[in-house]
Amino acid sequence: MASTMTQPEFWILTALAAGRRHGYEIMRETERASGGSVSLRVTTLYATLERLERDGLIHVDGEEVVNGRARRYYRLTEIGGAGLEAEVHRLEQAVAVARVRLALPVIPALGPGAASALRGAAA
């Protein structure tokens, strides 16, 4: 898995951290948990699930037929939980750095030629 996750990967793993879910539940949960910022299309969902399964982060945890429609359930693996935890840690570090930078006083940028003007004034 890449060092950083895509938003769909992150939110799918987050949805599965709460337990076993089928595809439609994952779609609803990712949209709800992300405050609507991630709204997965079916093609994106299943392509991402396939990739996460191939990478060992999730696994298929059964299938059933409900009202004539097949449901496949997915569950987070131990590796997937560790990967999600690592991504959460990475995001927390990034937020901490941004908060520190936002708290610093703003220093105006010097325009072109300003450095040589300052050097001339100091001479």
C-alpha cells in the first residue's frame, strides 16, 4: 500500500473499523462519516474494495442473498487496522504542523529585488 491513502481508501477502512459491512452500507457510512465530502460511486467503491483486498487490508467475510440480491460482506484485517492507524497518525502530525504554522505571525514576502535593495541600504 502507498505511504498515504486516497480518501476513498481511508473512509472505506474507517467504515469497516466499526465492523463487518456490505457494499451499500460502506457507501452510506463513508458519505455520512465524511460529512458528505466523499460520495462513492459504485465503480469506485468496488475497484477500491478489490485493491484493498488484494493488498490484504480487508477480506470478504461472507455473502448472502437478500430480496434476490447478492450481498458481499467485508471486514478489516489486522494489517488494515494497522494501516488505518498509521494513516490517522500521519494526518494528526500534518494537522499539528499546520496548526503551529497558522499560529505564527505572518511575515510579508519580499518582492523581486528587495534583497538587493536591503543590501544597498545596509552599506
